[in-house]
Amino acid sequence: MSEHHYGEKDEKLEKQDEKDEKGRGEKWRNDPLGAVIWALILIWAGLVFLAQNLGWLTPFELESPWGLVFIGAGLFVWLEVLIRLVMPKYRRPVVGTFIFGIILIGIGIGITFGTTPQMWGVIFALVIIAVGISILLRGLGRRS
């Protein structure tokens, strides 16, 4: 009798796996946007480090190229958010991605311009502006 119950559970698990493969998993596999954005972030990071090694960033007197890497990564993440909002083919929830972009840009600004108390005030103001833009985009993206 116990074998019968295990058999039923196995069948349910197999059906759930099939559903996941056909449903959500298929949708995410057909969405190359995330991979493209991460590839662009890696290319951006490589270009920043190359520019530093060639001395092209010397006139800007940056302490570290990492600030530019983070700012660029945040902007690319925001580009992904914008594409997902505009193109129905790639639409999915973006609030977390948008906040991740805010964090990346905040880290980049902190590294690039220093972390004085006044600078954190600027970063905090930018975060508030970004949250406002997020609310605006969410409002514009709603379907009637």
C-alpha cells in the first residue's frame, strides 16, 4: 500500500517537472535579454580596464576604475528595465531589477566621487529621484 502512494507522488512530481519545463522555464529560456545585458556589462568592464591600462582615464584622476564599472553596469541594468517596459515580448516584473540598478549606480558614484557625508546626501537624493521614476514608469506601464 505504501508503494502505491509513492508511485502517485512520483507521477505528480513528473507532471510538475513537465509543467515547469513547458511553462515558466520555456518562457525564460526564450528571453535572451538578461544574457545580452550581462554580456554588455562584462564588455563595458573590459573597456574601462583597457582604457585605464592605456592611460586614457588619467586626465580624469580617478582613484579606481571600479566606480565607472559600477555606474555603467547600473545604466545597463536600467536599459534592461526600459526594454522590458517598452517591448511586450520581453515584459516581466522589473522593480527588483530597477532597484538593483540604483544600488550599482550608488556604489559607482560612491567609489568615483568619494564617500563624504555630503556625497552620501547626493546619493540619497538620487535614490529618491530614481524611486520616483520607478513609480512613474510603473504607472505608465499599467494596462487599462
